Amino acid sequence: MPVLPTLHDSWKEALKAEFTQTYVSNLKDFLREEKKLYSLFPPENERFNAFNLTPFDSVKVVILGQDPYHGTAQAHGLSFSVREGVALPPSLKNIFKELVDDIGCPYPNSGDLSPWAREGVLLLNTLLSVRAHEPFSHKDRGWERFTDQVIRTLSDQKEHLVFILWGAPAAKKSMLIDRSKHLILKAPHPSPLSSYRGFFGSKPFSQTNAYLIRNGIVPINWKL
């Protein structure tokens, strides 16, 4: 698939109808031109890390983010995650605080959430690229349509997934999800601006595992 050459085969199959759409070709052209003019994050070879670390058949949980981190060496293709050794962004610190309070595990030493991805947690951003130091610079270029279709396809083709939607933009994606087949967990965004409005104490990690267990699915090992 020349448009998305690094995308895992299971996702190419699940989303094959999308790749014939004009917007995907337009997005590819846009990214090619952007790359000539700007530094883009995450690096191109990590843009689809969420899909490659969590193949379609392995997805149990979706945690939806917005824009990739736009600081140097932060974004690596997983929502809320940063590379090993990178200082934790404020939202991730709050996610870890809730993790510790919720399930009683030790506070993680690293902000790399790859272990969650390998457990079946699709760490999906609504936009999959950004210019360095320019948040939301790739908004309205086609990524939203693509990632909406990811959510819709998961909802339609799978059962008993947990969709964790933090913040108002993520919550709006609930309209793409069949509530009769899946669990939707909504809470305020974990950023310092909103975390004290109900993110803390929302217990998304234990609620997720309780739902998976009720439906005969191996729960997520959230410990990092």
C-alpha cells in the first residue's frame, strides 16, 4: 500500500476501503510538501506506531488523544506517550497519578506506554502528525476523517471494547461507537487545567479490567 507503507497488514485490510478515497491521496501530498518545509513529529517511521504495536485483532481498549506532542523528541506515535528518558508532560503525570490511585501499582519510571500498546491498548490520536512547536498545525487535513473511520471500524467489526475518552473533543467521538456492544468511559481531560473536574477518581483502569473480565477477556496489565 504505497499511501501508508508502514501500516500493519491487519489494519490495511480492515481499512482498505479508505485508501481509495481522494482525501487520503490529498493527505499524502500535503505531508510530502510539509516535510520539505518543516520538521514534523512524530518521525515518519513512527507515525503509525499505535497500529503496528496493536494489530487490529489485538485491540481490547482505545485511549483517544488529540494532537501529537509538538516538542522535540517527545512524540513517537502513541497518544499521551513519550520516549524513554523524556520528561513526563503534565497530562501524563496526572494519568500516572490516577493509575497509582486506581489500581495501587508503583508510579511508573518511564513515560513510554508501549507496554500498554502491546497489551492491546490502541493509543490513538485524532491527528497523527504535527509541525514542530506548532500544535494542531495538521488539523483539518484529513487525519480526523481517517481516525474517525478507525473508531467506526473497530466499533462495527469487534465486540466488548473499552473506549476511554478524556476531554470534550474525545467525548464527541462517542457518536461513532455502538454503545450496545462496547463500554465508553468519559472523563475530563487529564491536563492540569481540567483534571480536578472529575478526571481524578474516575478509575478508568480498574473499570476497564472489570468490564473485560465480565466478558471473558484477559484484562490489561497496566503496570509499567
